[in-house]
Amino acid sequence: MELTQALQQIQPSYIREILSDAQAEGVISLAGGLPDGNTFPIALMEQSLKSLPERPALFQYGHTAGFAPLLDYFREQYQLLENHQALVCTGSQQGLDLIARAFVNPGDKVVMEAPSYLGALQVFGLAQANVISVSQQADGPNLEELEACFANQAPKLFYAVPDFHNPTGVSWSLAVRHKVAQLCQQYGVTLVEDVPYRELRFKGEMLPLVSSFCPDQALVLRSYSKIAAPGMRMGVVTGKDEWIAPLIKVKQCADLHSSVPMQAVLLDLLRHPHFDQHIATLRSIYQERYQCLAEQLRAKLPQGCAFNEVEGGMFIWVTVPECDDFALAKAALKNKVAVVPSTVFYQQGEKITPALRLNFTNATVEELAEAVDRLVTVIKAECGVK
Amino acid sequence: MELTQALQQIQPSYIREILSDAQAEGVISLAGGLPDGNTFPIALMEQSLKSLPERPALFQYGHTAGFAPLLDYFREQYQLLENHQALVCTGSQQGLDLIARAFVNPGDKVVMEAPSYLGALQVFGLAQANVISVSQQADGPNLEELEACFANQAPKLFYAVPDFHNPTGVSWSLAVRHKVAQLCQQYGVTLVEDVPYRELRFKGEMLPLVSSFCPDQALVLRSYSKIAAPGMRMGVVTGKDEWIAPLIKVKQCADLHSSVPMQAVLLDLLRHPHFDQHIATLRSIYQERYQCLAEQLRAKLPQGCAFNEVEGGMFIWVTVPECDDFALAKAALKNKVAVVPSTVFYQQGEKITPALRLNFTNATVEELAEAVDRLVTVIKAECGVK
């Protein structure tokens, strides 16, 4: 049976491929985007999980938009405007997919920073969007490029990860946030603000959401995979009613609604008096690992390599000398350290910066140090640098 | 922001509309497709639910295809062929949506019996399929029409609900099952066999799956919403590897994977030594309600109305004299009984049989008797019959 034209153009995910090899005996994996399973707030969810058998109503069909008490919590917690609402999703990945299905016709223009989150590239690829890249700088997207793109190409959406970008770890400055919000309003481009790593800030001050400066021109995707647990598949999309309503219509086709027991457990967790403490602990664990990885890289990276300091999130982006980044990642895997080559974060045919994405949340400090040693050996050999 | 062309043509679900009115004080609802919440096997899931805090690995990211032990169970339980596999879905609704997204280009031909499951009409509508209807008879689709359609129109898929069809309750005979399988093979049409009600047989013998006669020409959708609990959102699609692989690719975009804790609880339930007894109890409760509703209808339906006896499932289909079935359903709601008018189960512009779908699984026998009295009053008044 022939695949749809849309699906024919989707490449298999290299990350998925490498991830299975990355699980081989003795390999230290910095390739995935996994939170540390030991940090999951299981203790804070225990009572809620154990109470599920006493709450049989949670097992009946639910509303497509979500479990009402959870929606109420979101309204209050995120201070949603009167004309805004929330839609619970099966992970924020689903929220992004619903947005593409509701608003992106084949050929519609969608802007992203390059490099980009792979899951977004896949979603917009499946929607057959015309994806336009703008380059990313240390404090966010190149604003001149962005404005020229908005002015000349009239894109429909701008997909962005302003807090601790995946894969680069870049966090937008306050000035960039203001300017992007203004440009979205001026040119009528909808901002899709994806903030899965927002709470994972271990340095500096939390900056306002970009969408807080243009609430009626934005859809916001929040994930509970990093601060609660990814296996539950919980996310939420918020925005004005007239934009959420079509997403609900698509979600009705997609899965009717998300698991109600999981929604109830998430709500109990978010309301738990120790949840803030859990986040604080998570930040400090990840900070320690980041500092270890950064120190190791500073001390050991060979000539022609560089990385940007980050203030949170899960990733460090190491640029390497001109080389075949795929071959480099494969050689690293042979030397028992798994990383992701930059090519997978770009559209096919796009000019790439040779680089490697290193995750620091799912390995111990001892493993991170050993991983850098293994990686440096390979970079020196493959790139011919000292 | 303008909606996609695909979404613009999707009608809002009348069922969703009527369901909110159906929850008003004093209304007896036979409108939904809800299982009885009191029958949920919560007791059989209790130990599993309570053990979740001791199984933290279930809260990490999982494989897109599903929780490995559950996939193993499916392979054995459903005796999957060597070249076949299973994909766990966020409800079987998602399985159907994935099939449409992987295989149906806009304009591709999809065959369905008329009337049809509303959720399938919506999914194929969103895929912009060219939906072709064949009429349904007491023992399944009209085979002459079906063969002519396969021969002349070369459709890609035939979507079917051979066990206790929604909305009509029709179950295909063994002869029809053989013939449809043969036609699918002969004309190279893929059968999508959706069997959410299959286990809810309270009379007669379980017949083989249609797909058992053409396994390599079929995809099978199973749901755990009727025999476990719908709030968990658990379903599975099975078929040959080369057709499941693209579904996995789409699911990766759609929600990465389904809730792992829910998959683990489902597996424990399916393996529970008393699960078969649970199904037997469910059947006998639903049988009693069906018999009550059928007796009431036999005794009280006015001239020009008829209904077909069913051997399982959740619905009775009552045909009524020529009338505006929407107006009839609205009048019924005013008289405090909610039912679904037949129009919603047909494509727009299609010739409909005026009828009402009555659910018998979510009301007590006392409520069912009272509901029939209220409904009969309205039919007599609206259709001018005695």
C-alpha cells in the first residue's frame, strides 16, 4: 500500500536509530533528551496513584479539552486571559501536531530558527509546510533576518523554543523577546512558543514568556515531561479561544482525549506542597552535571572546537572543525560515547554548522567526565586537530 | 488564523452537542456510546494501580510502538503471524487516524458501509478522502455493490465494523466475512477491521475476524474502552510489518508514544485470572438491558417503526417513518430522552434512512423502560403515527 506523499518525505529519525545503539553495553549516552529517571517525583505522586482505584469516574470517557479541574488549575496558574483557554494534550508533541493539522496547509510558510527541534521539523514536514529557517545567535534569532522574512514572505507561524533551545541551549534575551513579540504583531505572524525546558533554569533570572508580550498572537506549548515524568505523556497548549477550538476539533479525531487518570495524577502533583522543592532539587542536580560537563569541555576540547555556556535546559552544543558530523558521531559511538550530529537538526539540503549535541541530564558526573575523554579522542582523530 | 482546507470541511459533532444537553437534570440519555462506569474492572486493576509508585521505569520515555511486555502479550494473545506486529495507540481512535495519515492522500477512495461510525467519517474527512458508501444489509454490506465498487473504483481502503456495528448493531455473517476477505484480496483493497465491540457478544457464537481470512490484506483495530475502561485511552493496531512501520513513523510525530503507566496497568488487567469473568459479567449485564429495551420497543413502538435484533454490542437502530430525524431527536430531548438522529452517521448530502440510535449500556432497566415511553410519545406526535 503506497504511503501518503506527506509521509514519503519524512526521514527516519537518526536519533531513534542511534538511541538503540546507544543502549549497548558500556556506551555512555549523551545522545537522548531524557530526564534522569531517578529524579522523577514518584514519592510526590504516590498517594495520588494509590488513590486511583477509589476514583472510578476517572476511568470513563472524558472531555476532549481535558479534565475540568486540571483545566481550572491551568487557567489560574498560567493566568489565562478571559478570552483564552487550555487544551490538555498527549504530551506537548501532540499539541504541536494539532497546531500543524489545524492551521498549516501544504505549502504554508512556517519559520523556525536553524538548527531546530527535530520533532518540530518532523511535524511540519508531515504537514508539508514550507519551512523557512532564520539563523540563531547567542541571544535568540537574528532579528534582521526574521523581520525580512516576516515582511517578504508573510509566513503563517513562527515556531520557537526561547528557553534553553533544543539543540543549542540558547535562551533569548529580554530585548529579543520584546522585539519578536512586536514583529509577530506587526506582521500578523502567529508565535508558537514551545517551553518544555523553561523551569530547568539553574542560573540567572527567569524571563517573561515571549507570548506574554503578544498573548493574542501566540499559542503556548507546555510539557510536563521534564518536570514531572515523560512516560505519562502530559502537555498543554494555551491560546485564545478561537485558536484552541479548532485544535479541540482535530484532537477529537486524533485520540478523543488524553488519559484521564494521568491528568488527575498530574494535577495532584502540580498542587503538591513539595512540588516547588522537587523542581529546585532537579535544577541543582542538573546544574552540577552541567558544570561538570562544561568544565571538562573547557579543559579538554581540542583546537577549533567551541561550546556556548547555558543557564539551564538539558543540552550543550559543541561546534567542531569542518568535518562529516555523521561520521564523527558514528566514530564516537564506536568509542562508546553516543552524541547527536548537528545535521539531524537541519532541513535537508540546508547549510549546517558541524556540531554535536550533548545531553547532560541523564548521566552521572563520573560518566560525563569519561564521556568527554572518549569524545575528545575521536574528535582529534576524525578532524585531524590537536 | 485561517483553518486548513481539510479542517474547514469537518462538521462539528452533533453528538458532542447533544451530549451536553443530554446531561441536563432529568434527561435519560441513550445518546452516548458510553460503557456503564459501574462495570469498570477497577477491583481487578487495583493492585496494579497501587504498584505504580514501585515501578519508576514506567515513567520514563517509552518506545513509540508500545510497552514491550504488552506488545509480547498481544503477539501471543492475538496469534500474530511472523511478519506481523502490534502498535499500541492512544485509543483505537488514534489507530484509525494514524492509518488515514499514513495511507490516505486527499482524494484517495475509502469505502465504508452507510450508515457509518461518526469518528471514522471525521478521520477520513480530515484526510480529505473520497468516501464511497455501500449500503448495509442485515448480515453485512451489500456484496454486489461492494464488488462493483471494488472493481470499478479501485478504492485503497475498506473501513468496516463487522461485529455489532456502530450505529446499527449489525453483525456480519460468516459467509459475508469469507466473501469480503476474498474480494479484498482479489481487488487489492486493504481491509481496516475495527472491532471495539467484539467481546460484547451476549448471544450466538463469536465468528472469526474477517481479517483472519486475509491477514496480509488487513489492519485490525482493537479497543480496550469497552472491556477495560475508556478513560485510559488504550487501543492497538495490528497488521503486517511493512504497514505498521509507517504508522509508527506518524505516531512519533503525533504523540511520541502512549502513556506507559496506562499500558502497564492494561497488561496486568488483561493477564488477571478473573478478567474473563469480568467480561462474562459485562455481557450478562448488557444482555439484560438489551432484552429490556428490545421488549419495550416491541411492545410500544408505533406503526412504521422497526428495529433489528442484535446479538451484542451497545446499540439498537430504530427506523422511523419519513420525517426530519434531527427535529425528532430535538423533540425527544425536550421530552427528556436523548437519542442520536441517523443523519449524523451519513456523509453530507447522502440519502439517509430516518432512524434513531439507542444505546442500552449506560442506563438501568428502569430508565430504559421510561425512556421508551418518552420516545414513543414523541415519535407519535412528530411523525403523526399511532
